[in-house]
Amino acid sequence: MTIDQSRAEATRARLLEAAVQAFAERGFHGTSTRDIAAAAGMSPAAVYVHYRSKEQLLDQISRRGHELTLQLVRDAVAAEISPTEQLAAAVRSFAAHHARGHTTARVVNYELAALSPEHAEEIRALRREISAEMRSLVERGVADGSFDCPSPRIAATALLSLGIDIARWYREDRTWSPEDLGDAYAGVALRIVGAR
Amino acid sequence: MTIDQSRAEATRARLLEAAVQAFAERGFHGTSTRDIAAAAGMSPAAVYVHYRSKEQLLDQISRRGHELTLQLVRDAVAAEISPTEQLAAAVRSFAAHHARGHTTARVVNYELAALSPEHAEEIRALRREISAEMRSLVERGVADGSFDCPSPRIAATALLSLGIDIARWYREDRTWSPEDLGDAYAGVALRIVGAR
């Protein structure tokens, strides 16, 4: 990477961070490109050198957030042997990630309706992959006798809900660290699927 | 109630409904009083006859939503004898309510940061009451041996999260009716608390 390229990278990162803060505070529709530019210490015109629109910033934030979450779940499945260990690892990591990055996770999960139809469809495809990973993990556990649960689909929905909703309520001043919460929710997850 | 009073009531209800739709679609900060007036077929000036501000509309929506949810939980506790039946009834009713009224519930749960400090504090007090009801229900179950769970506080947090997050993902075209979802989540809740 040349110096110019790495400067451009740093500027884009600063803009994404400013956009996350602004969207989390005032929502996508309550934020102007001018607000984001000001928060990043730039002119609105300078923003357009890096991003075509406010919507493209939201798309980048959403895409990275969803790709990272999908990767977390896949890494947990790859790192462990039994469905019980895989589920505990996936939920622990999912929950801790949503606590640690709760501001970004709020934008990633609650501003999807503001995406363009094309971007919304791509993000929905990523969400379907995350759901499918979680559901197939629960189904594998039921199939090999590790789990006992009446509806893997309901269980997977509940597990994802628990993780995502952390973004809504978690704040740094809470009793639990992201890691404590991850451990506790791994236990809750094993109960939901009826781990033996 | 006189005819004038009941007309004013009907107008206020229409404004609240228009505000719910607008806030759910574009967020509080992305919605103007003019948008709400237009959706209710009124002039902006006519809105101010009934509500002092856009924030007062949000406060009314939040307050009613939280009071209703608190009542649902208290009704379930009052209607049933054992902690197991109380918890199943509370979660069933909470989940079905959040599915049925998912648009309102999104505004009620995701726009709290836009309330004035005074209103926000009052709504937080209602939320603390809802949490306390749920936690004390779990604690009663643990105390009388109906439930077996390592942390009633984590369990109560998870139970509320499951119900609230329904507002984010539920749409009418889903496989589950609000009642099916309520039944399924009552089962999930009993697993989370380790009901015997």
C-alpha cells in the first residue's frame, strides 16, 4: 500500500466510525451527510470522495457487521468437536461480540430498513446464512442425541434473538463484562436446546 | 363524555397511530411534526392543539406500551397459582403481544433515547418494574423448588430479551401466528429457568 492509499484507508475508517456514532444516536434518517462529515472533521464534499452516499456508509457498516458475525459462528463450529461445545462457543462469542460492540451492533441490526433494495437483499442473504448456520448446528445436535428440543427452528430463533438484543440493552456500566455475559448466555443456550 | 370530548379522543388516537407509523419507518429524528400531521390528515397547527410536541407523542406511545406490558406480566402472575404456570402465562402473553403489535413495540423499545430526560426517567422506572416482576417470578420459582437456575437475574434478562426482540424480527408473513410463537416461547422460558 502506498502512503496515499493508507491515508485514504484511515479516512474511510474515520468516516465509518463517525457514521456509526451518528446513526446510533439519531438514526439513519435523522442524520445528514453533513453531520457525519463534521464528526469526522471533514467537509461534506470530502466525504463524497470516499463514499457515494450516506446509504453506502450504512451498507458498509451493515455488511462488515454481518460478515463478522457469520465468521464468528463458523469459527466456533470449526474450532470445536461436539455440537454442545460448538453451540457454547458460538453463543459465547456472539454474545460477547454484541456486548463489546453494542453501538455498532445497534446500527447493524436496527437500521436495515434504510438500505437500498439491492443492498437490503444482500444483507438479508447474509442474515439467512447466519440463521442457517445456527439452525443446522442445533439440528446436528438433535440428530446425534446431544440436544433434545421440540423445534430447532424456534431454538435457533431464540438463540439469535438473545445475542442481537444485547446490542439494545448493554452498556459498559452493567454488572457483567462482555465475557461474563458470553459465559452466562452459553449456559442459557445449552438449556434452550436441551443439551444432555 | 360529550361529543366534543369523544371527537378529541378520536383525533388523539389518530395522531398516535400516525406517529407510530412514522417513527417506525423513519425513526423519531427522521420524522417531522409535519409528516405526522399529513399522515393523520391534519395541519401541523392542529397537531399542537392535542400534543405540545413530537416528543410528547413519543412519550405517550412509550408510556402506554410499557404500562400495558407491565400489566400483562402482573395479570399472568395474578391469574395462575404456581411459578411454572405464572411464567408460562407471562411469557406467552408478552411474546404474543410483541408479535401482534410489533410496529408499536419497535417504537416503544428502540426510540427511548429520543425522550426528554424527565420522560426517559419515568419510562426507565416502568422498565425497572417490568424487570423486577420477571426477576421476582423467577426467584419465587427457585425458592419453592419449581425452577433450578444458576442466575435468576440472567434468566430474567434473557426472558425479557426474547420477548422484546420479537418486535425487531416479527412480520405477519412469518410461519408462526402470535399465539403459536407465544406457546413456543413459553416452552423456551421453562427451559431457561430449569422448570422441573
